[in-house]
Amino acid sequence: MQELLGRIARLDPSASLGLRVIACFDELMVGNVNTRALLAAAASLSGCVAGFHSETPARTVRIDHRGHHADGVRPEVDPAFQQDVSDGLTVWLERNGARQPNDAIVLERLALAVRMRHGRGRESDHRRDLSLLLDPDVDVQARCVSAITLGLRPGTRYRVVCAPLFAVWPEHPQGPEDVVATRFGAIHALVLPASAHEVTAVPSGVGVATEVEDLHHSFRTALVALRLCDPPAVGSVLADDFGGLIGLLADAPDGSFQPDVALVDAVMAYAWGAETLASVVRSHSLRQAAREAGVHHSTMQSRLETVNATLGFDPFEGYGRTRLGTAYLVWRLRHSRVLDLPAPTATPEGSDGRFG
């Protein structure tokens, strides 16, 4: 749990504090940690004692922000800092003074985690509707119910935006959002109207527009678009720019055997390989590729002779263009570093590193 809190603390301070709290409790719930660990996380995130009480069996636990049992007896707690989890279960924060900006979401997620830990209220909890909506394995009717719960309208087209938790949002658009578990880790997912072709978040991927029952497809294409980002040069990618190819990339199994990708890897071994292939896939001719790369056309000609020999086909003829374009994108996805956690930022002077 301390390792998790350390990783959450290293996220860029411009990332939404609420999303960091959600990510923390999501990972704790997936790890099925005990009640004491959940309280320790809440106490560390809020910077004050977090408490839990069960009527049956009778039990009270209070943990301070250092992860130790708190001294003394349970004090009187302002109702604003207390939440009934379900019958007989209560959690609270022992805050002295005014409510802090993150108190409400820490208390909400602590209550949700404790409820799940104690096996109560699983069927009636609807706060994970976005995760259900974006899961293709969930029954379509259940996904539509989740969409309505989130305020989305059947028959209306939306698109999903994906960003890592450390993304920088100069402007934050309004729409249903949550932290969603993926095979790449926790991802911030946001649903916007179909007209939203651009977002300012860096890095971010904007999925294709679909109706609510197919938003899982928009989500997968947004993940692909996100992984094609290359900040600072390319901070946000729109899935629409790749047409139907983005769907093929989204649905392709991880690690599937693709010989052309190995050939691209061989070209990338040359010092000029990356810029040359990037120019070729965006061009219609050798001269245009030379202009894109900023080299003389004779230099590009020499490079292309090596590329053609390595690939075994001409990327400017017939299906060669499609083969290279597809293999190049798959290569970029397999070598994407955009979701790597950024280096820790300096702790501001006078800060103890807590989220309170």
C-alpha cells in the first residue's frame, strides 16, 4: 500500500487530485486489501485520522496519516466528515477545522471500498457505471442502463477521451468521467459529445464517435490514439484521422505475429530510419518524402533503396503503402512510452508530501 501511495504521489501535480484519489482506491480494491489498509490510505491522502466502526461484530478502528493506530477514544465527528456505508458500517475523517477540497472524494471512495470489502451493497452501487458502459463483455442492455444513469441519451453520438492520470488539462471539458482499469493500467476516461474533435489535455487520445451501446469501441480507439501520442510534438491524437484502420488496430490481439513489423524494426536500426519512415508514410512521392525529412532527394533515394531492400517491397507502389503504414503504426504502438510514469516532480518547500 505504501508503494502504491508513493506512485500516486509522484504523478504530476497538475493532474486532478480527485482522479489520483480514485486511482488509489481502485487499485486497493483490486488488491482486496483489508480495512486497516483502506483507512491508512484515506488517512495519508487526507492528512488526518480516518475511522471505521462496525456494529456487528462491534469494532472500531482509527488510523492516523502515518499508518499507526490513533491514540485516545473516538471523538465527536462533524456529520460532514462522516458517511454511513451500509447497515451497521460507518467511516469518517477526524478533521479539525474547515473541510479540505479532497475530503469529500476521499470519504466517498473510502466508503465504497469498505462496502465492497465487507460484501455489502454490491448490487445497488452505481458509481462504476462508466466502467460498465465501456466494457464490451457487459450485456448491451446493462450498458444502456449505465449510459442513462450517467445522463447520456440513446440515439445520440458521443466519443471517449483517454488520458493518463498525469495528463495536463489546461481546460477540462464537462462530461461523465472516471478512472477505468485497462491492461495498460489506470486510465482517465471522459465521455464528450461527438462534436468534440479536440481536447487540450496532453497527452490524450480522442476516440471515434459512436452511439452509447458502442462506446466501448470508441474507448478502445481512444486508447490506441493515446498510445500514438508523442509529446511534446504530438500531444493529442484524433482517432478519426486514421479512418477504419484505427478499429483494426484497436481489435488486433496484443503481440500478434506480424512479419512486416519485424521488417520495420530492422529499418529503425538505422540512425535515419525513424525520420525516414515517418516521412514516407506521410508522402506520395520520393521528393515529397525528402521535403518532409528535410534532406536532399538524392539522399532520400539512397535511403529508400536500403528501405526497399530491407522490407522486400516498395512502399510507394500498390499495397506496399498500406503494408508499411499498418506495420509502422503497430511498431509505434509496441514501442509507445507515452503511458510511462513521469519522473517525480520536486516536492514544494514546506510540504510533507501528503494530499491534504
